[in-house]
Amino acid sequence: MSRLGSRRKLGALVGAVVMVGAGGWVAGTQVHSPADAAAARRAPKAGPVTVEVGRRSLTATVVATGTVSFASPRPLSLAGSVGAGAIADAAGEGAEQRVTKAPAAGTKVKEGDVLMTVNGRPVLALSGSVPMYRPMGPGASGDDVKQLQRALRRLGFEPGAISGTFGQGTAAAVTAWYRAKGFEAQQPGAEDQQQLGQLQQAVSSAQETLLTTQNPQTGTEGSPQESTSPSSGPSATDQQVHALQLASARRSLTMANAALSTFQATYGTKVPAGEVVFFPKLPARLDKVTVKAGDAPSGPIGTVTSSDLIVEATVPGSDAELLRRGMSVAVTTADGEKVRGEVDAIGSDAAPATGSTGDESAATDTSDTGETDDSGDTADTADPAGTGGGSGPVQLRIAVPEPGPLAGQADAAVRVTIEVGASDGKVLAVPIAAIHTSSDGEARVQVERNGGVRDVSVTVGLAAAGLVEVKAPGGTLKEGDRVVIGR
């Protein structure tokens, strides 16, 4: 065998030994004892869960879902009969009340407009805080008459002095107003005409009785004409009886004249109780209508609102305690468009009104528009939400002065976001979960430092989005520290 062949055999042998050794080493590293395997599967030693302290700006908000609606909803009803009454007379006036032209939902109502017709007669809209509660006609006086006179003047029909008494000037203005709307003002009906005739007849009869009583023979006041017998004359008794008859006849005539004068003072053009509706604020909007042609207009005939859009929402009582009137609100539509609004009312103040239209018991008619002063601000009250500090749901009303994309979206759902506080620039902030209260009542956080954990006293500030502003004395807590939020 040559020397070259011997070297090759030796090299192959050494390679085989190296390969066997390497395979054994690899196999040895993959083989574990049962104890080693159990140790490998054991959970790592538990430690605290920490987060880094950051410096950021915080903004606290109250967020809720709201519904777009029209402001100041009120039921609309008539104060009485339209026309002469509910019992038909010979001329057909005062027949059973039936709607002949129903109001239309969505209509914008302005002062002087015809809302609807009943038995062919109009129901008219006027501005005023005193509700219509009775017929108005000659001789009537009061705040409601003064309110009518002011409305007539605003419409261009001069009633004369704004005296609060329904006189000839007011009657003439009412007549002209009705005629301009294509109707005739309510004139005395057959029953009134009949009563006037009876009273006039009573006066005539009393006058005739007095004349007859004065002297059956001559019709002149004095003693009866002397008898043809020169020796006879009226006795004292006859004279007393005659005097009593004269006094009675005079009293009857006085009473008949007084009754006629009283009736004539109220006789003439009238405004029936059902023919005018006073609205606290105009223009207004007919939101819903519950009657149609042929129905009897008894009870509510619909709902009227203002033309202003609002958003109604409900928030928990704990959130309501953070809110005040006038706070800015971001209203976001389903399409992501945003509109600015402001908190207008909270709690019981935000509840929809339930009284009848124009029934403003606390209102005072202080101007020619008949509107009331509603500028009272309750923002500084101790409990503006009216919740008594509870956590139950609280009603919220948000005014939207410029509705923009909300126009035409009544009943649409929107999101409302109200900013209730903001930090003064960037502040140290930690998760709320990092705050705990020690036995001495102080707020603390646990800070992981140098392989251990130590308590640090902090003062808690604004909380927002799960974070809370903290301040620590002497720089014991700083940006970048890690605080414990769990274990």
C-alpha cells in the first residue's frame, strides 16, 4: 500500500469519529431529565404590571346619544266653540262643531294666519301670553282684550286706544281683519236678536203702562179726572192706591230700560272663544295634527312647536352634576358632520312642556309682542341638574342656534360631546387604575424603581379618557417613571 492511500484511510477514519462525536453532542443537548422538563414548563415568577408616566394634555368630556327635535312642543286645542255655539238655530248658526279644513302638519304659523276652519269659520293665530279662555265682545274688559287690541294694531287694523275694553273701535278692527281673511266677523245670532226684541218690547210695555196709570182719561200725570157729579171726588184711599200704581209703573220702566241698556252694551261684533288661539311665540310650527276634516275639534287637535331645532339627550346623574347651562356642545350627525350647540336646560327644566298652547300661568304681557321674559339663568344654582346628587338618568336639552346639516333631520340620532374641563397645558398623567388610597386617606401611586416598588404621595387633578392628572411633591414622580397598575 502506498503512503498516499494510507493517509486517505486515516482521514476518513478521523472524519467518521468527528461526525459520531458531533451527533452525540447534539443528541445530548436535546435530552432532558423529567425534573428539567418540569422546570421549563413552570410559569415565570410573578411581577408587577407597570406603565410609563407620560406628559400630555387632558380634556374631560361627557358623551351621550341625542335626538333632534323641534323646541317647545305643546298640545294645541281650542278654548271653546267656533261660531255662535253648539246648538243650531233657525239660520243654521251654531250647528254641531265639525272640522271643515284640517290644519296641515309642518306648516309654519305666522301671526294672523288661519290655522283651520270649523263649520266654515276660521280659527286664527295671534301672538300673546294670555290664553284665549272666553268669547270677547262689546263690554268685555281685561288683559286678554288688551292683548287682542295689540295684535290687531300689529296686523294693521287700528282698534283705537289700547284700553283693555272691547268698544266700537275694537269691533270695527275685528270686522276689518276677518274681512281681509275672507270671512265675516261673528254678528249677533237669532237668539241674541230675539232677546233684544223682547227687551225692547218690555220697555215699550212699561212706558204704556205708566201712561195709562198716570190718568186713564187724559193720560196726564195727576189725579183722575173729576166725576161729572159736582158733589163727588176721589177718596183718600183711591189717591193712595193711585200713587202706588204710579210708583210701580215708574220702577218697571226703569228696570226695563236698565235691562235693555245692559244687553245692548254686549250686543254686536264678537270673537268666539274657539276662533282665536294665542301663541306665546310666533312664528311657530305645526308638528303633529290629530284631526281631519269631519272630526269634532274636541280635545287636543295637534302639537305645535317653535321653529328652532334642539337636541334632547339623557345622561347619568353623575355626569349631569358636571354640566352647566351655556356649556359648549359638539353635535355630530350619523354622516360625521358637526354642528355647535350649547346646554340650554338640565333636569326638570329640560322636560317637555305639557300645558295647553298659550297657557303661561307665570307669564306677564309686558310688550306689544305678547312675549314673556325668559332670560332667567339658573347656571349658578347648587344643583342645576335637579338630581339631588343621584346617579339616575337626567334629561338634557341642547340649543342649536345654527342647525346647518341638522335642518330637515327631525327625529335623527346624533352624538353629543360636552367638554367639562381641560388641563392647563401638558401635565403628568397616569391611568386611573394606578391610583390607590392609603389608610391615611392620601392618594398614592406605586413607582417601580431600582428593582423595587415604593409608594409616592400624589395630588389628583383632572380625569379624562381613563387617565388622571397627578402632582407629586419634590419631583418624586417624573415623566418616564413606571407606575404599577396591577400584579
